[in-house]
Amino acid sequence: MTGDMHVDGHLTALGWTLFALYLVAAALSFRAAAVCRAQSQDREAALGRVWIWLAVILTALGFNKPFDLQTRLIELGRQIARQADLSPSLPGLHLLFFLAFILLLLALVAVILFRFRFPIGRYVVQLPWAAAGCASVCVYIVIRAANIDHVDQMLGMDWGKFPFLWLLEAGGLLLIMAQTLNNPRDAE
């Protein structure tokens, strides 16, 4: 498949390209944070924190590319299930793992929104390209998680056969980069 990022446990050219895009997007997000924080206004400092969080998340996602930690975790779970003789239950366990993953993501978002009183609507308006880019990357992550666990096939879809799924991820990163270059402190 043209969208494979790992072959025999090694990152392909596409995988390395996406790794680089994550790091560039993270670096530009750190730069955007610095631009915002250089302003003395509280509003700009708050926007700077958004860019810092985004940069940290992009860095973590980028470094996950070469290590493919989610696949290793799933393989470990499969080995444990086989050793515990839960093989007949694997499809149900896959679905359960996928649902737990989605709930974990939602919980993380809720903690960020409520703990830091994050006015998401304001930042979506201020940073529409970055918001669209984040949404695109999140959709890619959810689809990829469904594909790894074969949940997509249980639901009658096979996203693994879609050769250009990586465009969701790359396009999202390019939108975030475009936002950082389009006046990252623009609040209008």
C-alpha cells in the first residue's frame, strides 16, 4: 500500500517525511509562542500558551512516528491475550481497546478545557487554520487506531486499503504550519 509508513519495523520515506513535518510544525509552533509571549498583553500570553501546548503535542506525535509505540502496545496486548487464552475474545477486546482509547482522548481534552479554563471557541476563531489542522490530525489518529485494532473492518470499512489516508495527517500539519506563518498572534 502506498500509505505504509513502516516496513519490517523500519520507517519508510513517507514516515520520515511525516516525522520531519511534525518537527517543523512543532518548531514553528514554539516560534509562534515566542512571538505571542513577546507581546505584553495578557491575551497574547494566553495565545502563546496555546502554541506551547500544541508544540509539545506535535513533538510527542512526531517522535512517535519512528517508534510506532501504539502498534507495539497493541502487539503486547495481543501477546498477553494469547497467553491468557483470550484469542476467541480478541475482536471484542480490540473494540474495547479502541473505545478506551477514544475515551482517554476525550478525557484528556476535557481536562485541558476545564483545568485550564481553555476557551476553545475563541482560539478556533483566532486560529482557524491551526484548528482545522488539529482536527485533521485527530481524525487521522482515530482512523489509524480503528485500523490497527481492525475495528474499522468490524464496522464494515477497511481504512487500511485507502492509499492516501496519510494526506489527512500531512494536510493537517501543513495547515498548522500555515497558521504559524500567518501572524500567529492575530486575534481578529
